[in-house]
Amino acid sequence: QCVNACPVGALQETSELDRVEAALDDPDKHVLVAIAPSIRTSFGELEGEEFGVDTMKKVYAGLRAAGFDRIYDINFGADMTIMEEATELKDRLLNGGVLPMFTSCCPGWVRLLHNYHPECLDHFSSAKSPQQMFGAASKSYYPAQAGIDPSTVYTVTVMPCLAKKMEAHIPSMEVDGQRDIDAVITTRELAKLFKARKVKWRKLEEEEPDQPMSEFTGDGTGFGFSGGVMQAALRTAKHMVDGGDLDIQAIEWQDSGIPGVREFTAELGDLKARIGVVNGAVHAFDLFESGQLNDFAFVEVMACEGGCINGGGQPHVNAHTRVTTDFVAKRRSVLKNEQKESGFSKSYENKTLQVYYNDYIGEPASHKAHKYLHYDFQTNYDNNEGWRSEAGKEFSEAH
Ligand code: SF4
């Protein structure tokens, strides 16, 4: 099912709502849902709330009222991504590996690199995104804990992003024949789902999510805004390298001189690493054209300006409001407050995640971690997995 994404129908969004509703109505399916960090910042706008209202616990309640069997939070998957990504960064820095390492959790950025710089795919962290890591755990760890058949589990995510649908449907995003993710709906589609399932927003009381796989840290929450992934990964990498803590509030970001790219120098043991954060896909091209790419050790790219709080699946904001209100800052403030309330907790402190590693996966970057939580960009590019657009294929053939 497709819906127009622009007034003249030049772009269309693929809706997966029909499949989600069919799964909810299927008594043989055990339907899990997990929300991305930035959904809580924006969903209220679709229900008449002001910008910057934290609706996390009401969204959990609404999902339960809509009929999902288990309500989870992708922030748990974000903490998983940090554990794997930080381990990989430490290894590349200490033992030699391709640098700069690129974050790979934003499928808009992943597609951009596939289309325009496929020679740089080995720069990507092989850590799957929080969505895909959560999905892999939902089809392996969760059924093992719950004592149910993994093939009955149907995993839905609520994302701020249209590209997350593409990522979820990449053919090899599965383990032992189980898809990591079965369906992805956007923030806007969630409002439609609530309407279709007769969920009355005003009558909802705040509720907690289910456990396990909903405990999360302030670092996990940071995945929703530009720079948040970088801070979290570096903090955990520093802890792994020298046992120290990176005070993310004290980071003094500098203008790198490259449009849209902030930087700072991180100290990890004896190493000094130049760190870059690219805010918006267009600035990835600026970074490539700057001639400075190889001076960096680690680069975060978020395709949407401001990060997922301003993603393509978020509530539309009209032109007048865009000029008069800094709605991105208001959405960001929700996540910043949540980080503060958590005491700026760190991914490696997530107790439920520690249990997951101890009882199921072993160590980060273990053989089992690679089976469930990593993705081989180069091999799958060679297999033409679907990251490239038709225009990208034409571009790479012409260059
Ligand atoms: Fe999706 Fe935009 Fe977030 Fe990237 S930054 S994951 S494209 S919403």
C-alpha cells in the first residue's frame, strides 16, 4: 500500500499498516513493538500537544491498548549498538583498522555511501543499527526467555524514518531464516493505527514498557539527535580503552571549517583522536570534498538535519511554523531532559544488557555477537543487496 508523500504524487511512501493490523488480528502471532528514541519527542504533536512534550509513557499505553502483545523500547537496541560499535572502534584504533570509522545506524547515510562512495564501505562500523539489533534479539533472546517458538514472533518498530523501512527489508537482515524486523511504521502511521484501533489518546494513562529489553540509558536516548551516537560510542570506547569517563556535557565542540561538520579531539589512553559529527546528508559530500576525511578517526553522519527528531516519518511541520518555531530544538530538549533525568547514564551500565551479554551473547564482538548483531556491508554490496538506488547504480557505472 502506497500513500503520496508530496502534493503532486512524485514521491510515495510505502505503508505497512495493513500488515501490522493483520498481525495484530492473527491469534497465532505474538506481536512485539518497539519505539525509536525520537518518537516520544514528537508523537504528541499529532494528538494536539505542543512541541517538546515527552509522551513516552502514553505511547507505551497506546500501543498496549492497540493490541500489541509486548511493548519495548529501541533505546535498549541503541545501547546494544554502542557496545558493539565502541568495541570495534577500540579495536581499529589499537590494533590497526580502517579509519575513520563511520557510524552505520542511519540508513539514509548508508544508502548515500553505497550510491556515491562504495569504495569507502569498509569505513562503516559493521554494528547493525539499534532497530536491527533489537529485532535480532527479539527473534532469538526473547523467545528463548519467554519459552515460545521464534517463528510465531512478529516484530514491529515505530520509527521517525522512511529509510528504516528499506533497511528492515534488506534481504540479509535476518538470522537463521528469521527476519530481524517484520514491519516498520512511522510516527505519522502510528497516529493512523491508534485511530483505526480506536485508541483514545486523551483517556490514556501513562504506563511502563515490558521487560526485558526495555531498560535503557541516557546514552541510548541520545541516538535521536545529531551528535548523540558519537558521544555515547566514544564514552564507552574510552571506558574500554583506559577505564575513564568522557563527560559529554563538557565536550567543547569546534567548527571544523567544513560546512555542517563539528569536531572535537578525544583522548583515549595515549591516543588523541579527531572526531567529526556531520549534521545532514549534504554535508557528507562537503566532508569528502574537504580533503580532510583521513584526518578523522571516527565520523558520525545523520542524514536528516538535527538527526532523527527531524526525520522523514515525523509529524509534518508547516512552512510558517518552521520559520517561527525552533521545533527541532524543542524535540531535542525532550531527549536531553531524559538524559539528565537518567544521570547521564552510560550504555555499559545497562544492567539488562549486561544480563543479555552474560547469559546469551558472551562478549561484544564475540562469534555470537557477529552472528546476530553485525552486518557485512562489502559482501552484501557485492551481492547487490538493495542499498543502492537505480540512480546510484547508474552513477557508480559512470564513475
Ligand atoms: Fe532516518 Fe533521518 Fe534518522 Fe537517518 S537521521 S535514521 S534518515 S530519520
